[in-house]
Amino acid sequence: MLRAHLRAGPWWVEQASLRGGRDVLICTSVLTDGLTELHLGSLVRSAGLQVAGVLAGVEFTTRGARGRLEMLGARVDSLVRVADTPRGVEFERRGEKVE
């Protein structure tokens, strides 16, 4: 295995394991500003691959990650969406039908 790595913060991509023409899913436990994932996505693209999507356990919707990552053409999904509010962190309710 080639020991040269593409690095982005705590992430790395081993070039030997990559082959062109494949889609990549970036998974993260917490998505905040998306800068690390954006950097990783650019490294993946430079290796000849396409970022198909980003999956997060928790997404902080008020910190701008979704917009940044959609610049890659990647779909962004999360299990839980939270927002920073004056009252603290709360579950995101935009887009939900509230009765």
C-alpha cells in the first residue's frame, strides 16, 4: 500500500486504495462549519473521485456547512439537526409542519 496520504485535519485518504470512477460518501459524527469535510472533498476530487454525499450524525444548521458542501455538488443528510438559538442549542424545526 502506498504510504502517501492526502490529509485534511483528522481525515486522510490513502491514494493506493482509490481508483477513478467511484463515488465517495463522507461520514462524520458532528457537522459544524463543514470546512474539514470541504477540504476532504477537494482532496477526494483531486484523486479522480466524486463526492456523492455527506452524512452526519448531528448537523448544526446555523453554522453554514450545508451551503459549503453543496458547492461540491454533494447531497447533505443528517440524522439530527440542531440550531444555535438565543436560548441555546435546540432541535431544528425549519421545514417541519408545526400544529
